[in-house]
Amino acid sequence: MNTKDLAYFDRLIKLKNFSQVALEFGVTQPTITTAIKRLETDFGSKLVLRDRVHNTLTVTASGQQLAIHAAAILERMALAHHEISNLTQQRTVLGLPPIIENHYFPRVAAHLQELGMLENIETLEGGSVWLRNALRDGQVDLALLGSTEPLSYETLVAEEFDRKPFNIFVSRQHPLAARKRIYFSELRREKFVLFNSSFIHNTAFNQLARRNHFRPDVVYRARDTHIIMNLVAENVGVTYLTALVDQHRDDVVRLELLDDEQPAFISSIVYRSSHVLTPAQKQVLAVLRGTLEEKA
């Protein structure tokens, strides 16, 4: 089977137009028609029904089933091309959530620089949820990810190196600033400033909110720790962040949570189980392991 035929088919069921697919791939319309016929012959089933009078295209049940497998095959092929093309490169793309980057990466970077490897590191920043998908898709070679449970995926290898609790942060002007510890239930009437959905913090926060039976009033979501802390300092709302956050400011107060069985912020080194690491990437992984075990 020609994977190009699957690529044509994948676009056809999305665009529902032979001419548009041909134009997108830079081929003639008969090329697309022939490819679909080949697939129908291979699978012994009609995949699409074409109404030339009304200029419509309907995907059959067989076509819908093949579409699921075609998308998976094309995704794996793209990942294989990416990984093989990178095998001879010295570059390593390292995924870093902002809090983990601020807390752990400076020491890692210092060790990489000592070994003359830092210039070959390309970092990709984002929330742990988003980076996990980027890692699976091959956009990232290695990542330091946060989670609330030990990561367990067939496609990923995760090596946990640290755990930290979550804290509440409030403005120095807030009435709770005089406290050192607090139960999550006491925040029922507070306004919150939180990360957006691409960050693992939301999983832990929502878990505590459900356990305490209230729907939090989230007034703003951001993807930058400094913005969140600045908003908290201005008393726009309170926030819920891992204890990894470096809090060296007089206008924000950290409060420990007293709740039993709280979610923890777990930090792990993660890479694809199917990925053959290049010699350079193996060196980076060794530096990560050595530095982060020492750091933790």
C-alpha cells in the first residue's frame, strides 16, 4: 500500500473535494481519483460516494473506519521521518514548563556549558500538558514535565526526580496574609488567578475544588508565572502554585495547605519509548539525570 494514497484519502475526507485535494498536493485530479480507487480495491469496499450532480461527497462506514487508521499511520510516518532525519544532528530540543525551567534549568545549563553542549540545546516552553503532546508528536526530544501522578504511558518513559507540595499565594494586603497555613475550604469565597489549561496545576486545583464541593471563581488565567504573581500582588485574586515557585518578593505571601492527601507536583525527565536517542541526546539525558538527582 502506498502511504501517499492514505495522505490523499485523509485530506479528501476532510475537504470533501477532489479538486481542492489535487491542488493542495500539486497533482492532477485523476491522480486523486486513481489513489482512492486503489484503496477501495485493496480493502474491497467502497470508501466514498461521489454525487457529481450535486457536487457532494459522502464518506461510507468503511471510509470512516479507514480514516481513523490512516490518521494514525500518517502520524507515525511523520514521526519516523522526523526522528530519522535528526539522528545525525547534534541538536536536542528540550521541553520546559516555565516553573521547572526557572527552578531546575539554570544548574542543568551550567553543566551543559561546562561540557560545551549548551549551544546545541533548543528549548521549547509551555505547560506540561501541552509539552506532553509535543513530545509524543516528535516536536520535543526530551522534556522535564510536571504531573500530579507518576506518569505512566506506553509511548513515554518517565523518570521521576522530585516531588513538591502546592501552596496558596496571596497579596501582602490580603486578610489571609497574616496566616501561615490554611485549609483549601477556607478559599471558597476567594477570587483566583490561575494558569491556563495547558498546565498541570489545573488538575491538582480542580481535584481539591471538587473534594471541597465548591466551584472556584477564576477571574483570570495566564501562562506566565510572573504575570500571575503580579496580579496576586495587586490583590486581583489568590493563586495556587507549586512550592517550586521562587518567591523572593515582599508583596506576596506563601501559605501552606493543611488538607490531608493533597496532590503533589511531581517532576520527571520524559522521553519517547520509541525514540532512538542520538549520542548527543544521550549525553544531555546523562547530564539531566546527574544534575537533577543532585538538585533534588
